[in-house]
Amino acid sequence: MPTANAALVDRENLRAGVDAALARHVAGLRETCRAISPDAAPLADAVESMLAGGKRLRAAFCYWSWRAHGGTPGDGREQAVLRAGAALELFQAAALFHDDVMDDSSTRRGRPTAHRVFADDHRAGVRRGEPRRFGDGAAILLGDLALVASDDEMTRALADLPAPVAHIAHAVFEDMRTEVTVGQYLDLVAQTMPWGDPQEDERRARDVVRAKSARYSVEHPIVLGAALAGADEAAVAGCRAVGLPLGEAFQLRDDLLGVLGDPSTTGKPTGDDLREGKRTVLVARALARATAAGDAGAVDVLTSGVGDPHLDAAGVATLTELLVRTGAVAEVEQLIDELCTEAFAQIEARDWPEPARSALVDLAHAAVQRAA
């Protein structure tokens, strides 16, 4: 999120409240690990490191949606909303630990990924067994720890709320976790499928975007905030109408940054998504355009290069040039604009009060216009 919009997360005790809840969890985890065994201490350090780099975007969408639907700073529900934001951040940490293992990513936010750190520690300690398997296993367990923590934090957040409110909010949280897990699987499946019908390739890519990222990045946090405020079904439906297109635009921007972004800003090496074989809308559009143009050479370069783990800088540059030359980059930019237009029109149709309306509009712009 751009620095200019950091104030959206800092206002009204939002970041401080969420970070305080996260710090309590890390402190509790560290104490538990030490009580079990000194060998477990690195687990708490790794969770703390992952949480430290977050933008708190999901927590911010949740909080300002709560404000938009009648929430008042300092009232009895504020702590519940802040703890729900912490639960969202913990869930994201869990997803990132697991995602980095599945994608074999080397960096996250400019730092080595957890599975690489633990593998390096294994290697440096001259231990028995295979360093990579140890690192992968440790990172999977870290994801599980963060997932348990997210559930615990949400349970505590909802404990003192009226039963109907707590029930609806917890259902939103459950749906989010299930959808992301299914989305991760769909991502794995998509990467195993041969390239074929361009429309089917894009259909799979859009399914992954919606299930794995769009809903949990924007839609569910906005809906959760409304649910915590006791919003009715019509208001919740309005949140979904805003959140899904905005969440799709958010992920499509992420796909563009994965290829065209500055590594010093994104925190990931350029071309990682290409090496990992991510079946993005960007790649699907490039293949569709190349196929329609009868450019067999471009089709061959794309289908052989995307998913090649040994792709060097020159190979990444060749693929990137093709993504631009086929018009795929321009088409995805246009799709982002169309989705944003839809989302902002839906925001305009809502009777959200100030300052929540402006905060949510600014958050939406920050989500899709970011450079990292």
C-alpha cells in the first residue's frame, strides 16, 4: 500500500490495536514454545517475522466497513473488530507460509522465505537428513500454528458479542478459510493442466483469482466488518458487490507486478510467477492473442517458458516482452479499470457515512494502484 495511504491504517487506533493483538499472540506462542522445548524457539521468531511485514490491508477493510455500518470508535465492539483484524492478519500469515512452500518461493517481502531459512539453518548445523525437506516441513507447521492462532483470535473477538452477530461473523470467517484452501488447490491443479482452449485457460485463472485471493483480500474483510456492526442482509450484499470486483482488480494488479514490478519494491525477484508456472489471466490472454494471430513461435515460447524453474533473466525478459507485445498487459490493465469502475459505482450506491466512505474509497485506490 502506498505510503500516502498509511494514515488509513494508523487512524483511530487501528494499526496499534491490531498490532497489540498480534504481539500478544507472538508473546504467548514464544512462552509456550520455550515451555515445551528450547528447540522450538525459532517457531515464534518466524511467525513474528512474517507478521512484521504486513500492510494490514485486510484489517483496514474490515475496520472501516464496521465504521461504515454504524461502528463507533471506543464503543464496546471496537476491541472485537480490532481482534478480528488480527485474526485476518494471522490467517494471511498462515496462507503465505503454505503458499511459499507450494510455489518454492525464495523471498517474501524482500527477505528469505521461512522454508529457505529453516533449510539453511539445517545445512549450517550439519544435521542429518535433507535440508529442503526439513525447511518445507517446518514452514508447513508454521502455517498451521498461524492458522490455529487466527481461529483462537477470532473466537476471542466474538466471545462477548450478541449471539446472532457472532454467528454471522464466524460464518463469514469460516467461508473465507474454506474458499482460500480450495483456491490454493485450484491453483495447483491449474499449473498441472496442459495449455489448451484459451477460454478454458482464462476460466481456470479467474476461478483461482476469485477463490484464492479476491474474496479473502477484500470481499470477506468488508463483509466481516459489516457483520460485526450488525448490518442487515441488504447491506452485506452491497459489501459483496463492492468487494468481489475490487478484490479481482487487486489480484490482477498483483499478477502484473509479479512480471513488471520492481523487485526492490515488490520484495520478490522479477519473473518468479513465470518460473512457478502461475496460470494467470495475464498469461492466458497472451496465449489467446498469440493463438488468434497464428503466431506459433510466440505460443511455443510461452508454453515452454512459463513453468520452467530454470528460466534465467534473459528468458524472463523474452516472456515479458511477449506479454507486452501480444497486448495481454494492456488488456489486463483494461480489465482492472473495468473492475474498478464497477466497484466504485457500487460504493457510490451505498449510503456509507463519512469518514468511513472516504477511507474505503482511498483503501480501494491504494489496493489497485500500488507498486508492491
